[in-house]
Amino acid sequence: MNQRQRQYSIYSTFYVFVIIAVLGVANYLANKNNKTYDTTANKRYSLSDQTVKIVKGLKDDVNITYWDNSEGFGAARDILNQYTALSSKLKVEYADAVKKPALARAAGVTNFGTIVIESGKRREEAKGLTEEQITSALVRVLKGTDRTVCFAQGGGEKDLDKSTRDGFSAVKDLVEHDNYKIAKLNLLESSDIPAACTLVVIPGPRFDYPTASVDSLKKYVEGGGKALFMLDPPFNVEKLRVNENKALVDALASWGVTLNKDLVVDLSRVGQMMGGAVLAKDFDTHAVVSGMAGKPVVMSFPRSMEGKSTDKTTVEKLFSSMSSSFALTDLSKAELEPNPAKDKRGPFTMSVAGTYKTGQANKDGRFVVVGNSSFVDNGNVQLYGNSDLFLNMLAWLSADEDLISIRPKDPEDRRIQLEQGQMNTIIVVSQFVLPLIALGAAVYIWRKRR
């Protein structure tokens, strides 16, 4: 009996050690291979495509130091551990500013929650503990040089300082958050594009550019410069007049981009819900839009265009309107009423991207043309994929293809847009039909029980 008890004790002890060993190995492997699964509809708690692309593509070592007291380390680990899981090139250190005040002062740390990112001799501080702020600081460290976006002025373009619905103040914030500097370029005052401009943006001019200004833009791109042209339809309505800007349109035509004198509208059910705006959700394969699947773009009153490569340029379509759209050719009427006899039906090309062959290695010019400028004004920039499209255009033009992707997003807007008829149906069903069904069922049961 005693021998049997000893055997059971040995077996039990052995099994306990085996279980402890298995749990230890499992815990070690889980710690080394941290995997989480995000089940939210828009992957709210996962790093964005942009961040994943940047971190996985690291070629040099990057060190992140998070300065706080020990109680604040938990929240930082939740997000920073996602970064370290992507690349062995990125290391994170958690430094207690309370226990190491001298080191904190030497590092220039004055506030708890400071995030310092270093690579080689370059150093940046993230403005906060969010993915957007951390990735932005990481990009600044990796790029090491300033990128300046010059917004043209002098022809009644969208105003960067205007905060009303039709202003561009939100674009200004958006561009600065994506690590670009902003400068204003008055095309009427100077015939040359400054060398400091990484790229030039033409944000919806309402007046004609002088020939000298157009020549300077043409010379700039053909010399290896980068430019984004956002040109609205030539409206001739009483309160909305936009000149044809023929010299600029002709310059684009010489590169293979033909801008049509029309207005693209969508009067389908989807279009009516957006006031006739055009929804684009079918994107081509160009780098600017290759990651836009599932992120439609809303264009309010765009024009159509055709793109064709020439002996000097390569032109590619970016996206088109839906087949339910029409191209109105009478731009003097305020009513959005297509004439089936003369107005063509979609889809229509609404944006193209092209390169200009300069003949010099790695110095081709780049240009993007969009038949609309209001898709990123203050009233529209946050709709669907509009801001991503705009920033992708800037990234491609500035030769930062590694930054082209969908950026960190706010929680998904899952509101349902209903037409008036649908609202009336819901009201009738919820307030009358369902209560009557419940009342009828109660009467039926009462009669049966009698």
C-alpha cells in the first residue's frame, strides 16, 4: 500500500512539473509572439496600413524612449508594443522621469508622457500617445529633410486661412499633420517657382492665369517639378463664375490631359442623398489609389477629363464616376437637370496622374489633375476617403510612395442615411403596425382562453 502511494506521489509530482513546464513554454512563446485580433468593423484598434508599411520597411535602427512615471507605462505599452511587434529594428525603452530626473533633464524632457524617437543623429518628439502622432514623428526622423507644399495664389484660389465651409483651413491642418511645411506662392508676383517648393498645388482658381504664370508652371513640371492641379468646371451661373483658364487648360492638353467643359452629377438614389455629388469607388492601379479600396471619394460638382500618353508623358487614370452619372454641358443653369438628348451618361474619368520625361535620370516631372477642388474643402475633407486621396496625391508627387496608404482613422461613422419615404415607413410600422399586431395577438389569446 505504501509503495502504491509513493508511485502515485511520484506520478503526481511529475505531472505537476510537466504542466508547469508546458505553461512556462507557452507563456514564453506567447510573450515572444504577441498576437491580437481586432474584430471591430474598421479595425479601430489595429495599426494603419501606413504605419505597418513604414515600420516593416525600417532599414536603420530606431529607438523610442517613453518618459513618464511607472504608473503611466501601461497605457503606452498598449500601443508601442504593436510597433515593436512589426520590426526588430525598432526598440522601446520606458524611462521613469521621477526616479531618473537628471537623465530626464539631460534628454530635454519637461513633461510626463514625452515620447522621444531617435535614429542615428536625428531626434523628434511625438506630440502625443496616438498612432497618428507617433507615426508622424517617426516619418520626420526617417525623412530628415523638410518637405514644403506651395499653394498657389493670385487667381481666386481656395483660401488656406478661411474657416468657412468652402475654405481650406482644414487642408492646412491636414497637410501640416502629415509632416509637410506650407508656403503660399503668388503666381502674379513671381515668374519662377522657388526651389524650396517640394511640390506646387493649384487649388481651384476662379480667374484666368496670365500667360507668364502658366509658362512658369509648365517650365517647372517639364524641368522635373511636381504639381497638383485642382480645376473646377467653368461655371457661368450668377453667383458662381469660374473662368475657363484657357492657357492653363492648353498647357495640360500638351501633356495629354483634356479637360472637358462639363459638370458631372449623379441623380441616382445615392447621388440624391449627397445633393447630386458624385461618388467614386472604382479605382485604378496607380500608386496614388492602389490602397483606396473600400474608401469611396465624394466629388461635389466635378468636371470630366480624358488622359492620353504622349511622346513626353505617361498619363494614367486614377478613378471614375459611377455609371449612373451624367455630364451636363450647359454650365449657365443652376438646375441639375440632365438632357438625355445631349448629355452623356457615365462613367467619366475625374482624375489622372502623369509623369513628364525630362531625359535626366531620376528627375522626371510629376503631375496630378483633378476636375474638382471642393472635395477637400472644410465641408468635404472628412467625408469617406477624401483626405486619404489628397494626402496620397501629395505623397506620390513628393516621391514618398512609401507613405501612400490609409492613415489612422477616427471611430467609424455608422449612421444610416434614410430618404423621407423610408423614414415615413419606419414611423408607420413602429407607431401603428407593430402596436396593432401586438394588440391583435393579445385579443386573440384572451378569446382563446375564454
